[in-house]
Amino acid sequence: MVGIILATHGEFAEGILQSGTMIFGEQENVKAVTLHPSDSPESLKERMLAAIATFDNQDEVLFLVDLWGGTPFNQANNLCGEHSNWAIVAGLNLPMLIEAYSSRFSMETAKEIASAILESAKEGIRATVEPAKTQTSKPSAAIPEGTVVGDGKMKIVLARIDSRLLHGQVATSWTKSTNPTRIIVVSDSVAKDQLRKKLIEEAAPPGVKANVVPIKKIIEVSRDPRFGNTKALLLFENPEDVLRTIEGGVDINVVNVGSMAHSVGKVMVNKVLSMNAQDVETFEKLKAKNVKFDVRKVPNDSNDNMDELLKKAKQELAEQKN
């Protein structure tokens, strides 16, 4: 029997598992895995693997996740890259889950079930009002080099430092608040990693295209007049890449500092930011270039004081050294 992992933000997975049990009865080889605010992506992945280890058949696993591009999806997608028989369906709802339970009686592979449950999931989305009509646009042809589009200058709606790059908070809250037409991950290392590039491109929210480019490329694109109508959300793994980008001529006046993962040699300055001496030095160089800092994890958070965070980092790094 195909094993099923329900993976969501918060307790949604536990709740829908209980709902499914009420309607369809107790099910074997089904586990709920939840992502909490304090969890790291790696810890979520470890819990997924621990849950899968309890299944009778670990060759066929179906992930039902809440949000395309969210951390549960990204970690499941990472695992599916290593197991060709596994499959993912995003947009978890109760009709989808019930259909998945039913399909396990007649289908033997995760991919078969994934295909079979899509229609039931869509049919389960109904409203007492008529859906708004949307206009469809035809794909545009390649723009000749040298063409000036709009005012010929790419608009940067957000430049964000986030060691997790494109994940649920970016794909939903930040995308909705800034309305980009393109999400661009700027990283020399990620641009060389075909698997990570593929995962990021697949994690883009509906209606927004995601790209991964090296720093040299974003500098070139920022000068290309063909991108005059592009509203770009730029994602960086670290402040060093931001500094190199600005020094290359890209006009970034405000940097949103969202998340910097902890590693050896770094100190935590708040719940989601850790810094080492190089990070502190780089932020001070950015400050000297009159770059402003918007220190928020999500749009609804209040803005932390970067000067205070840098001061705290210096003190704790000095204590660590002693």
C-alpha cells in the first residue's frame, strides 16, 4: 500500500488527518508532519524521513502538502529528487485526502494516486458566488536586443537576504505585498547547482516566474533596457552577495533582512538572524553606502533596529573569541 505523508505549516496536517479518520476510518501507513515557527527545514526533512521509515512500503510514498513552494513542499521535493517513485500534490484539502485513501485500494503507485486525486481536489473547491473572470494573455515573442521597454529600467520591488531563499513566506506574504512579475535568486553557488535551481524554479507561486542567476548576470540584466517592465523580487543568501551586487552597479537602496541561518562561528542576534564577523563588517559597509535595512521576517512584523543587532553581534562575537 502506498504510504502518505501529510505535511503542512502548523497543526493543519494533524487536524485534516483526524478529519479524514472521522470520515473514512483509521488508516495505516499515513503520517502527519507539521512545520512550526521554530523548526528548521532540515528538522522537518528529518521528521519526514522518520515517518516514512515506519511505512510497510517505503518505495511508494505520496506527499500531500498545503502550499506549493512552501517549506513542506520544498523538503518533500528535495526527497523526491532522490526517489523517482515518490510524488507530491500541493493544495491539500479533505476531498483530496479522501480520494487518496480510496485510490489506495486499486492503485499501487504514488504517481498513479497523485494523478487520480487532482480532479476530486479541484471539485471540492466551490463557492456560493460566481468566480471572477480572468483574462488570458498570449505568450510574447523574444524582445530584440537593444529594445527599450517602458523606461528601460528594471524595478526592484524587494531585495531580501534569506538563507532559505524561495520558501513559503516569500512565495506568499512577500509576493502578495510587493507584486513582483519575477523572483530572481542571486547567487553564484546556487546558479551552479542544477538541482537547487530546479527546486527554486518549481517553487514559484502562480503567475510569477522564478530564475536563478549569478551576480554577474543580475548586474547585466539591471542595465538591459528590455527589462523596463520587470518588477523584480531579488533574493540573496547573505549580505556579502548584496554588497557585490551593489558594487557592480545595481541600484538597491533598501535591503530586507529576513533570515540568516546559524552555523559554526556565528551568534544569534534575534530568533531568525545569526551573524559572524564578516557579516557584521559587510552590513557596516552597506550602511556606509547609505543602504537602509528593513529587518522583518514577514510584512506584518515590526522592523528591528539593525544598529542594535550589530552592536549585540559584536559583543557576543568578542565574548565568543575570549
